Amino acid sequence: MMKCTGSLSSTQSRISTGNSNAVSRSTTLYRVISSLSTPFSLLPQTKPDRLLGLGATTKRNRFFSVLQIFDYGVTTLRVLQENPFDDELLKRRCTPSPEHEEQAKDDRPAFTIEELNRIFSTSLFRSNLSPKDQPARFWVPLICLFHGCRQNEICQLRTEDVRSWEGGLFFDIRSSEGRRLKNKASRRSVPLHPKLLELGFASYVEARKADTKNIDFFPELVPSSPKGTYGTKMSRWFAEFLSKLPGPPIQATFHSFRKNFTAAAQKAGVSMERIDRICGWSSGHRQQRDYARDRFLAEHAVEIAKVHFSGLKLPIGGH
């Protein structure tokens, strides 16, 4: 495999200069490449642990953009003899597995109780919002904190995915047309935490079920493009929301709610095996599949109800 460096000088030296047209094309290609924010941190000599700083989607998009540009120089312009990025090992390194991406996210810090109180003391969580006023911004953070769900799993819920059983409500987390799950273990049923009922979640469910024209549980989160995800708008809003909070900067991200849930569940005595099943981690997939749904819901409703965040001050119901 050709060794690449953080400079384009070696690439430029390999450009064919057999005639004036080739020189012109090579200069154009060099200028195009030079103008890019080329991800030289993704080159072959990069250590794998440094690749975890970027999300999997970002890695793939940046790497394959550069790969296509160099392919254009080889096959169309014919000003390069070979594509230094056309290497299977490099491709694999720049397209990490979902497990590695999940591990990278889990390295991020959880929210402290003080940070959670700063979040939930804002006017968004203290005012009496109606369902038409961006309800996802109110409910999605709370759902993820008290259930350990992934952001996009909740953002892409259809109204019919919030279902009833003899013990109450539960989230039927599943894939459907245009709605994807991270892995097989992500397909699961998650009982509702009693705290959300105290906050008025059942009223919001009733309002959504009365809307027969829209199947989405959070209509304001519909992707703006065919390749977009339901969680994109929530991610952008929440990052900006955190950045504007008064006080010291918060290093945690939306994914940190999932980490807070895991820590609180462990502290409450919930086994890691059951936490895996509740959160949809792959290690719990086989056990969850062996359970009948009602038995699974009954057992895990008990476990989820144990989850408590000491010192957390939440808004009173009314949403």
C-alpha cells in the first residue's frame, strides 16, 4: 500500500505532465484538492484510536469524497497514475463498525445532576406548552433519560408505536419504511417509566392518537431530505440549546442521557443483562428474543420504575 502524508506534494509529483493539456488538468485537480478540508487524519498511518474522534457517518462521507476525487484524476483526467486512497484496509478503517461507534459515544461523559437541573429548569420545561409548540423538545430528552433509548429511536416513533398493555403504556421500538434501527438488538419493547405519567405524557399520547392525518408521534421531526434521519433536527437543536445554557460549558451530549440511565439503573440494582435488553445492546438480544412480550414488559416495567435520579428537579405535569 502506498504511504500517504499530510501534504499533497507527493501526489502532485505523480501527476502526468506529458503535454500542456495534462499540465492544465493537473493544475486544476491540484487546486480542487487543495481547497478541500481534506481529512488527512484518516490516512493509512493514522492510529485506529484517533479515528474515534469523528462519527462513523462523518468518516465515511469525508473519506469517500476524497476517494472519488482521486478516482476522477485517475480515470477521467488521467493525470494520476494511481489512487492512493483505493485501499481495502484504509476503507475498512474509515468505515468503523457500529459497535466501535457506540463505544466512542460511551466514552463521552454523563450529565451531572447540576447539569440536568440546569437543563430542566429552563423555560422550555417550566412553561405549559401545548402539543403544537415543539413537543419533541420537551418529551424526547425526558424519554431518553428515563428509558436509556437512543435519540433517533424515539424521534422516529409513529403514534401506533406507543402502545398499551395491561400494565400501562410501552414503546414498541421497531423498524419500518424510512425508519431504521442500529442493530437487531434494538428491536424491543420498553415499558413507560411512571415519572412520565406524572408529567402528563398520557395526555400527549391521547392528542396524537386523535390526529388521524399524521402517523408521526413527533410530526415536527420529519426528515428534511430522503437520506436524513428523524433525529437530525433534535441533534442540532439540542447542541445549540446546551451551548446557550448559563453557567460553565457542558461537555456531555444528547447521547449522555443514555449513559445517565445506565448508571442510575445499576445504582438501583438492575442487572447489566436486563439493562442491555432495555437499552437494546447486542449482548441482550438473545435473552430478549426468548421472552414472551407480556412477560418481558412486566419484568422490565418493575426494573425501569426503580430508576431514580437523586437531586433531580423536574417540572410539574401539564404537558
